[in-house]
Amino acid sequence: MKNKLIISSLVLVSLLTWSCTDLEEELLDESLTGAQAEVISGAIAPAYGYISWTWRHTNYYGLQLIPSDEAILPYRGGTDWFDGGKFLAAHSHNFTPTNDLVASGWNELTTNISRTLAAIEVLAPLADEGDAEAAGALYEMKALRAYLNMLLLDSWGIVLKKESSEELSEVLRTQDAIDYIESELLSVVDVINDDKGPGRMSRSAVYGFLARLNLNAAVYRDPYGTPNFTQADMDQVITYTSNIIDSGNFSLSPEYFELFNDENHSNPELIFALDQRGVLTQEHSRWAYWSIAGSMFPRPEWPSADGTDGPAVTSDFYQTWVDAYGDVDPADADARFYQKNTLVPDAQLADLEGREKLLETETEDSFYCVQDVAFEMDRGILRGIQWGPRKGDDGQFLTCEDGTIKILPVRQIKGNGPSRDIGYVDHTLEIDFTNEGSLHNTGYRASKYQFSRTSPNGNGNSSVDLVLMRLAEVYLMRAEAKLRNGDAAGALADVNVVRTSRTARPEQTPDPLTAVDTDILFRERGFELYWEGFRRGDQIRFGKYEDTWTEKTDTDVNHRLFPIPQSAVDGASGIDGFLEQNPGY
């Protein structure tokens, strides 16, 4: 079906005022000079910079994370994160067109699309006049627009085709939407740059998005049915991913968590990322602090930098790790699960059970000392009692005799009633929507991204790039395509390349698998890509989105797609049939 649409009043405003932005647009390409640089950078900066808003935790990122089986966000202690019930509803798949998380995800994404169009309208005339730099930037904006439209297709089942701000958008669905995105990407793949780094759209990124599009094409053609993965689609996935792998331009990071640390911009595994090295001022660290305990201060040189006691890992997702490694603690078996950075005295916490039996009376041995800038919290999936800086009654961090920061078991200072009676920040496995399961300490936490050491405030801003495509995903896409085409041996080889690549801590490097099927491949994607915004789409593609998990029993296939926000439907109500609500809403 093809319809024309006035997107919504909000997006119409963004189309009219695209050049008015609160981004401080600095030069994005230092090879450019003078007026040319100002025009080109001024055109593309609003589009690139807005990716941080699109992927913010309360926008598109939260909309991918919370409805999946890997994360849950309860009403913490009856005081925090209720937010009108939008996270509770999203996790239980009780979506409505007025859910604010759905609306925020839609609004920021469509605004981002409108900014790419605004950039294209500036750059196209310059490119037509023979300006090679403008043409290069134009190709990037077309690729970025295609990528953003693919996010819209993935979550709402539509794309917005619009070539001029003077026109109404054309709404495309199913095969028409796939064809449009594919044509946009193919139109630039042979001419776009491949040397400007992961913060810019490149040939490799376009190959990666073409692979994603073909991998999910069966779902996009029939979002409510059983996907029919064709050999032709899978052959395309194999071709595009092989182009990236065989280029030799990328390599897998031996240390998994370096992918999400300061200076990750230069990590050779990154293919596309939001560049947060200070070029734009909208950078953020929400992906670092959203899940972390509110009583944890990961950057003691910045005393206001703390967590928010937001979403936690579901017990269901944690169980997939336990099932995979059996009697071996996943922290010992897989370098992607956990990285120990705190120097917890062995006598205090010899094992996980010991974390729940901390000494009732602290002794001189139950802390260690470290320079504030040198402290690094543990990373990965955090369980049990956490160690870190602690503030005294005067609001200052406790220090050792030499003036360094004292690191000791973190006291539970956030939350009311039972949340504070726990004594220490003690993350428990069980978390749900009950009063007991919603306390501030409940649920294992995901600490994947580093609290930036180069941030000006340690929390609200970050110099860590947000990773949106990397080589491991490319290998796993190729593995899936091979498996669906009947090449189990080829799939196994690609999966094992990823599993065995994290060699910086060899005692935690996972053993290679001896066999692979779709369930194991789904599991491996969860281990490698957890909390990066892939899980919801993976569950749909692997036929697991209608399964039951903690606080989610809904089986309605209509809920694979989100409702189109009521505000957008109302904005198009003057033109009958231009924007039809998705089925089931």
C-alpha cells in the first residue's frame, strides 16, 4: 500500500525549523576549509548529532530494550521510574497509541529523518554544480536516511519516502518499503567514502545495512506471519557481509569491553557509531548509567556521577547464560559476561554466595585505596554486593590516610523503606513488578559502557562512541544466513570466530562450539550483542517474541510492531486513509 502523509505536527515543525538546533556544530571534516566547510558541516551535523536523541534511553533505545526478554524496569520502590506506566506496559506488551515511550521513539526518529532530508536539500544543488565534497556528504545523508527509515520499518512497519520538504511524505509498507530502502543504499554504495572512520556513513556501513535489510526482509514482508527466509535473501546477506569481512579493514577486539570504553572510536571492530569525541555537544552516557545502582559513583572525580537504578537484566535472560555453561559460573566461562576491575579482598567475597554474606562489622581489611581517576567499576553483568566509593555524612567521599579514595562495599542510600533496609547495594537475581521484586537493589545490572574518563561531568556527557554496527554482528549475520541456507558448517565457523576472538583475558575466552542450530545462534547473538538494541528484532526473527518471560505473557502477533502514536495519527487525520493505525491497536 502506498499513501501520502503529513507526518505529524511535531515533525512538520522540525521540517520547517531544521536549521535551528541546540547542537554546537563544530567542523566534522577537518579536510574542508572556509565557506565550503561551514556549509557542508552545517548541513550534516544536525542529522548526525540527532542520532544521540534518537537512541536515547527514553526514546528508541528504551523501546527496543524494555519490550524484549533481556531487560525489565519496574516501579522502583514505589518512587522511581513509573513515568506514567510506560515501561511497565512496554515490557508486558500492553502497548497503546498513547504510550509515551512509543511516542518518544517515533518522534525523535522521524525528526532525525527530517534532518537528513534538510541536509540533502542543501547538498544536492552543490553536488549538481560539481562540488565533490558536497556530493560525498550527500551520499552519507542518503545512507543515513535509509538507515533511519529501516529503524522505522523495523518498529512500526512503515517508511517515509520524501524527496522535498515541499511535498507530503509517501508511506510505504512491506515489499515497497524494502525496495525503497534497498534502492537508496544501492544508489550510494559504490560512490560513498570508506575512509572517514566509524562516525560517518561509509561503504562498509552501507554493506552492513544492506545485509541487515535482507536478513530481516522475510519479517518485513509479512510482519505478523511466520518468516519465509528465501535463499536469494540469504545469499545477499552472505555477499554483503563477506564484502566487509574480506576487505581487511576491520578486526575483532581482543578485549570485549574496550569496544565500549573511552577512545573506542579507534577500535578496529567499529563500523558505524555515534561519534562522541566532543565534536557534538549532545553526546550522552545514558547507556552507561541507566541500569547502574543509584548509590554507585563510578567516577569519583565527579561526585555527581551516579546511576539511576533503571532497568535490570531479567532472570530469564540471565538463565540463558547459566544454561549454556552449566556448572561453570558464566563470569569464569565467557569474557563477554563480566570483567572484574575492583580489588575486592578475596577473604571477603570468595564467591557469589559470599556477596550475600558480607561481614556484619566492617574491618580494616574491608576496603582498599585508589586515586579517584584510577577507579574502575566492574563491567558486564553485575551481581550481588557492589564495591565502590562511599560518601560520608558530609557528602564527601571517604578517603584513606594518603588522601586517596576508599573503595568498600557500597551502602544502599537510594530508595525508601525496604530498599534502604538492605544495608548494601546487593543486586539479586529475582526482579519483577511485585513490591518485593521492585526494590531499588533488585535485578542484576548491565554495565556494558564505561563511565567516560574524559567527560566534563562524568555522567550527563560521555566521550564513548555509541556503537551501532561492529564486525562481530557482521560475522553473526553471515552465520545466520549460512545456517538458513543449509550451510551449518560455515555458520559454525563464523560463530566460533566471534566466540574465540576475546583473548585479552584468555582464562575467560569461551571454548569453540561443536555444533550450531537456530536456538544456539539466537543464544550467541544474545551473548555477543546484549543491551545494544538488537534483542527485540532477534526475538521476532527467531520466532520467540510471543514466548513468556518475567511479567510478560502476551502472545498477540500484532504486538511485534508498535502502534503508530496517536499524535501522528491525529496529525494526518485531515487526509482520509493517509496514515492507518497498525493492526491490533
